[in-house]
Amino acid sequence: MISSQAINEFFAWAPFVVLAVILVVAYVWTRGEKQLAAPIGKTYSCARCGRRGVREHMVPVTVEGAVVWYCGRCAHAH
């Protein structure tokens, strides 16, 4: 038979053990994400079609104080 002191100690330590397991799993699960994500680099996304391009191939347009970038094709249509 299990003593009441053993049950009390189990329930006293269980939350800490579960928290430690969750933290370890979360750490192991997320520690490599930064290494796997490839940087996009210095590219800009077209505000109309979403095409990405380097700064030299994009056309900046100021709209209400904000700079919006368009690709060459969408800038001519704008």
C-alpha cells in the first residue's frame, strides 16, 4: 500500500517536474529554428503582386508618408 506521505510528495513535486519537462521539450524543439530559417537578404516585396526583388530593381512610391515598393511591371501600371 502507498503511504499518504508518498502521495503528498508525489503531488508536491509533480508540477515542478511537468514544468521542467515542458521547458526542456520547448527548448529542444525551438533551439534549431534560427539556424534553419534562411535569411531573405536585402530584397523588397512588391506591394501589388508580391514579387521580390533587390532594391535597384524596385520603384519606391510614397503613399501618405509611407514608402511602398513596386516592381518595375507594377510601377508602370500604377
